[in-house]
Amino acid sequence: MAPRLGVFAIALASVVLLSARLARPEDLTGTWRGTVTVEGQAAEFLATFSENGYFLFTYENNRGLVRTVELSAPGQIQFVPPGGGVMTMAVASVVKRPDGVAYVLHTGFERTSGGYLQQQYVTEEADYALTTDGLRVRIVSQAASYFGDRGGSTGGPQNARVFEGLLEKLP
């Protein structure tokens, strides 16, 4: 009797696996909203994905033009943000999976004003995964800030921050 039960269990598991719907890019498409926690604090979070299932990054330049870029492959974006300086965003990697997408993004901001140099760098490792409860997000962000003049600079790396939460798709 035990061998038949084992065969039945395998057959049932196969039916369940075959009937489970794999996530498609269009399942991720659209805007998702929810709450993430970072350093024990809750924060509202919004994420938008293209029809291909890739994260959409929206930014404004110093001329007030708003642009949206699909983070679908390694590459670089450079622009002057409102207030001046130069913002450089380099997509280091993008991994597309049936249930979501992950990317690594390096951001650098530099500005000089009154003889002082301000530099800010952030590395962001983001992972978005579709679950039966919604879209799980986990972002590990590592920042470093520097401020200085000809005499030297102060600052350095900061502790990594982890953003985690569950998002719901907006209609």
C-alpha cells in the first residue's frame, strides 16, 4: 500500500505544479504601493514597472523635464538635477526572473559651491518578487558622503540600510 501512496503523492504534486500559473512580465506591470520598514521605521513606498516587467526610474532635470527610464540592462544615465551638480546613475546588473526582477544600481552625485565639493554615492541592490500576497521588495542601500575643500574632505561610508516590505498593485 505504501508504494501506491507514494505514486499518488507524486502524481498529485505534479498536477499542483503544472496547474500553478507562472508569473509573467505583465503580472509585474504597473504601479505598486505599500509600506516598507527601514531601521525599524515604516515608510510609504511606490514602485512602477514597465510592460516588460522591468523597474521604471523617473527623474527630473534642472530644466524641469521629467524623464522615465526602464532599468532593463547595464548602462549609465547622467543628468543635472534641480539645484545643480551632476547625477550619474550606473546600472551594474539586471536579473529578470519568472517571479520578479533584481538590479544593482550605483548612484553618484557631485556638486561644487563656494569652493566646497559635495559628493554622495549610493549602491542599491534591489529585489522585487511576486508572491501570492503581493510584491515583496527588499533593497539594501549602502551610502557614502563627503564634503570638503582644497584642505581635504570629511565624511565616509555609512551603515547599510535595508528596506523590506510587501506592496499591492494599484488598479
